[in-house]
Amino acid sequence: MANQELSEQEIVRRRSLEAMRERGIDPYPAAEYPVTGMSAEIKSNFKDDEEPKREVSVAGRIMSRRIMGKASFMELQDSEGRIQVYVSRDDLCPGEDKEFYNVVFKKLLDIGDFIGVKGYVFRTQMGEISIHASEITVLGKSLRPLPIVKMKDGKAYDAFTDPEQRYRQRYVDLVVNPGVREIFLKRTKMFNSMRGFFNSFGYTEVETPILQSIPGGASARPFITHHNALDIPLYLRIADELYLKRLIVGGFEGVYEFSKNFRNEGMDRTHNPEFTCMEIYVPYKDYNWMMDFTEKMLEKIALDVNGTTKVKVGDNEIDFKPPYKRITMTDAIKEKTGFDITGKTEDELRAFCKANGIEVDASMGKGKLIDEIFGEKCEGTYIQPTFITDYPIEMSPLTKRHRKNPELTERFELMVNGKELANAYSELNDPIDQYERFVEQMHLADKGDDEAMIIDGDFIRALEYGMPPTSGMGIGMDRLAMLLTGQQTIQEVLLFPQMRPQVTQKSNSEDNASEEEDANA
């Protein structure tokens, strides 16, 4: 329990807890409770002329109450929604014993408490499908009041809408804010759809190490830790690419992984230091095949999750129906800036950046400079799905050289709503070329680039045993979830996003008034 002073309401709830125990009621029973129906299912299957009335047993949270002498109404919330419960003192407590209704139900139960209700389903005179309670069981006492929206003069009060509070206390957010749960149900549908798409081709889902001795597969700053028994530094993975390609060397006919990756970099509305990425590698394919494959995959996922290929994100309507526009990076930069990067030296690129207000530093080589130009002047302009292809070789140390232009690579990034969603290559399988690319990365590290790749000797050795021509693709699952649910910040699609430490922690009941004072009046 948090080390803080209890509010008056929290003190009252703890007294109710003890009063229940004094009456022999366990506020946290261990026994299984027999649930026979859920709120949405009960309401959808109700028939007015059904006789005898359907008997049900439901469980959930009390979300509101209207106590009116011998009869009361309350609203019960389960994982499917809410249903009204009618409670009559005489039906709930037959005979002379009125203590449960008068004391336990009216005075000791609170909004937020978990209860079980047995009774029959009926329609009230106001037309609302409800449960007529014959038995109530306490299943879990809530010791903190929920922040529940109250309306007065057409205005909402005490809503749990502050983003920082919502992300820190997602458990409360899920209870009181309709629609939040749907975001995460859609996220699960998205994973299931993608997994099913890959499995239909016979590809194998695998797991690779999170703790790695060399942080490889991407250009990023890693988190560093220490293994005490081995007395060596280890890194949280920034990507799983090099391990998955080892499996292609080993003979797998297509592998994929949903991986938690970690990058010790900035945080903003599209970046979290811990994020989920999917990477897939298929032998005997190239990046042209992968573009077609990606289009089909995203169309299927959008249909599975939303029933349509179109999604609304802010003011933009995005359509995942193929085909998607394809344009080379060189042409994209030329189209947006009039500047042709072909054949330009590092000094010429740096001069263009400085002349156009693009922030650069001395550690940046040609690849980083080109990446900054594209990021500042081009990336945000691509709203509809667009493949940016044929990246300069300096930007892509793990990618096969372009078959027609050795200064370029066979790589694409998929831009959607102004951000990168996917990254794919015709994978470099020449071990000598790969080693030389790693050496170039080390030269960048010597200049101060803390995101440059480290030479992975074991990966070079794996390539020396031979890897077939392969295409690989990685896709940011959190960003895809943002698009498919219409969210504009990554925190909205992460159940527990990383947050800055709180300096002080206030009681939730101090920041958000609950409805229970009105309900118990």
C-alpha cells in the first residue's frame, strides 16, 4: 500500500471492510463464483415472452447505485459492458432478517466493489433489460473510490482524463473510460491476424535472445547491463535481425518473431524506450516480393481488425488497400527539396543541411546526413501508405547492393501518416561485403556516432557458411496499432507506457471525486 495519508472516503471504506468481517462476510473470498452469463450476451438474447424467466449468475463491479428504501437499482460492469440490477429487500432477504439489505447492501457496499448476483432476467417498466436479484455475494472490496464522471448542467465533472494519470493508473483508466479496452482488444486482433497470415504461408514463429553480448541489427543506442556470474556487460536487444538471419543460414523456410526491443533514446508521441517489433525473413525472395507481401498483409489485418481498409487518424483518412505508391529516396528528396543527393560528398550534404536549417553534427556520416534531410523535409508529407525505396549504401549496412546501381541498396521503408511503419531489405548475404560494411560502421563510431553498429564476428561466421538470397522486413507493432485504432500517441496503445518518475503521489480520491456520495445520499 502506498505510504500516504488516507482520505476520509478511504477511511470509511476500511471501516466497512472491518464491519463486513465482523458479520462473518469475507470481503475477499477464495472460492470460485459460478458465472453463467455476461452483460452483453444476456441483453442480446433476452426475450420478453420467455417463460420461465431466465436464471443467471453474473459478476462484476458496482458502477452506480440508486437506493430507494425497500428497493434499489445498481449498475454492474463486467468485461463486456454494463447491466442493471434490481434489488428488492423482501426478495433478497425473505422473512424477518433484513440485516443484509439494510446494513450490508445499503451501507457497507461501495461503488467499485466486486459482487456476484444471482437472479432472473426481466424488462423494467422503463424498458431496460435488468436482473432481478435473489442473492448477492461480496467478491472483492474496493478500498479506493473510483473517479466516475458526474454531469451537472450538461457539463462533465471529475472525469479521469488527464493523460499522465491515465497512463500511470491504466487499471483505473480501463474501468472508468469507455473505449480504452476496445483499443487493446483491437491490438490483440492485429497480432492474431498477422500471425495467422504468416502461418498460412508455413512460416515458423521463433524466439531469440533479449540479452545480447553485441547489440546488433539496427543503428540505435542500447541499454547496458551487467551479468554478475559471467562478469560481462550485456545489452538489451535493439533488434532481433541478426539472430533471425542465423536461422535462415540454419535452413528454416521462413521465420518471424514478435519481439520486445529496447532503445535508450528519446521519448515522444511515437517513441517508447520499450516497444514491440515484428521481423520476418523469407529465403529466395527480394525486396520487390516483400513490398507485394506487405501490401497483402496490411490489407488483411485492417479488414480483420476494423472490417474496412480505411482508418481515420486525426484529420487524415488512410486507406490500406493496395497498391501503394513507390518512389526512390533520391527522387523523394528531389521532389520535396529540389536537391539531388546523387554523387554528393559528405561536405556537400552537410552544407545543404546547414543552409536549410537541418540540425547536424560532426559525428554524422553521409548516411546520417541523408537520413536527416529525408526526415526533416520528406517523411511527414507521406500520409497514404508509400514505399520509399533504394536507399544510399551509407544508410543501410545490412542491405544488399542494388543490382543496377552499386551506390544504392535494395531497401524500402513504408511511410504511413508521416511516419515510418516498416523497414525491409534484400538481405546482404555476402560475408566479405558485410564485414567491410561493419568496419565502416566502426569508423563512424570512432567519429562519435554512438548508434553505429558493432562488428558481430559470429554473424560474419554464420554468413561464411552460406545464406541464401533472403528478404526481411520489420514492422513497428505499436505504430500499426496506433493507425488501426486511430490514436495519435504511442502511449494510448501501450497498456503500461514508460513514464517519468513522480515527484509526489497524490491519492486518486483527492484528485477525482467519486459518485458514491450522491449514490448513498
